[in-house]
Amino acid sequence: MTYLIQTLDFETAKSVKLDDRFPIIEFKDDRYPCYRGIKYIEQMESPRMIKTHLHHFLLPEQLQKGKGRIIYIARNPKDALTSYFRMMELANELAEDEKTLDLLADGFIKGTGYACPWTRHVLEYWERQNASQVLFLKYEEVVRDKLAAVRRIADFLGRKLTEDDISRIADHCSVANMRDNPAVNNSYWVEFKKMNFENGARFINEGVPGTWQKFLKPEQSSKIDEMIREVAKSGLILEHTSEPIPSSTETT
């Protein structure tokens, strides 16, 4: 979505891998061509578009001090946890202490898992939401109204889009289109490694909040509720998504 808002280049969005257009800053792995690390990103032409799962305090110093712009998206942690597990299982990348959802959930709740503690991660960006450099979005709101999300991001980036541009971007970013787009659905990973596509798994799943209910145990859900209440003390209210949230348009 951000790539199209910035470029309006729909052809490239369909033909060039997202990992090449929008590299991830914290991964350097010579086994995979798209994980080139920070040195590659430093050599990219400006304006660069970069993605990351890093805490704010781990970002490059220039970003921490206000250079560039940050779009942060927070998600109900139950959905974030189960989505992460399904993605890592698909990619055969679960560590030995994460081989089951129970193990991964335990680390997530204790704050020892990847990109954890979750509460610290999300609050670091939430506390900077009023800075001109940071746009704080909630996944559930983006899903509910993609058109509004496109407008907010465009305004944040100083991009002037027509209503036709906005509609085209929202349609391009529909779950159905994303699943069928080889540039974003991670099907190209089979060129580099074993993927679990054969059992029906996929990188882009339902695309709606609330699917955690199919996976988490009641006691796990209850413990994560405590984390949600913890961030609520700072004014960050995340929807509990006890049931999948209906979308207002087909483009969710």
C-alpha cells in the first residue's frame, strides 16, 4: 500500500518482489538474495522504503532522531502471535524452542520471543504518535476501511492522490489480489528454500482480525488480555477481536 501511494507504479508492484522494493533492515543472510542487510539499504537511492520489526530504540540513530518517516502498524497481539507462527511454520523457520504454538506463545507472553516484549515494542511507537515523523496505525482499522487508510498514509507522506488513485490502490491491496500476486505472496521463496505450501498453507491467509480463536487456548488468550490491558494504561486501546471484524468493502 505504501509503495503504491509513493510511486503509483502498479506494473512494478506486480512484477518486482516486495522484498526487493521494500527490503527489511535487520536481516542479512547470504542464503537468500533478498536479505541483503543494512549495507545494501545504505546504498539505495532516496527516497528509500524500508521495513522492520525492530523496537524503536534499535532503529538506526538517524531514524531515532527524526530523519525520515515511520509508519507503524499495531495489531491485536493474539492475531499477531498466531499470524507469526503460521508464517514461520510455512517457511520452516521455527527455532527449536518455538516448534509448537504453545512454545511460541509461552515466549511471547514472557517477553522472550522475537521482537518482544510486545508491550514495550508497541508503546515505544505509541508514545511518539504525535511526532510529525510517526504515523501510528491499527491493523483492525486498516482492514475495516482501506480507502481511509490510503488517504491517511498519503497525507502523512505528502502525496496528492486522486480518488481514482485511492480506489485503485485499495483494490490492488485486496486480500484476493495479494494472494494472486507473485510479487507479494511469497511464492518466489520456493526458488531458495523448502516451503510448506503443499499442505495448503499460504503467506496471505484470511486477512481479517479474530482468526486467533482457531488456535489459542483460553489460558493463553487470558494472559495476552493482561498485556492488552497493560498498554491500555497509556491510552492505546486495541480491539479484542473476539470475532472476525466485518469489512466495509471487498478490498479488505
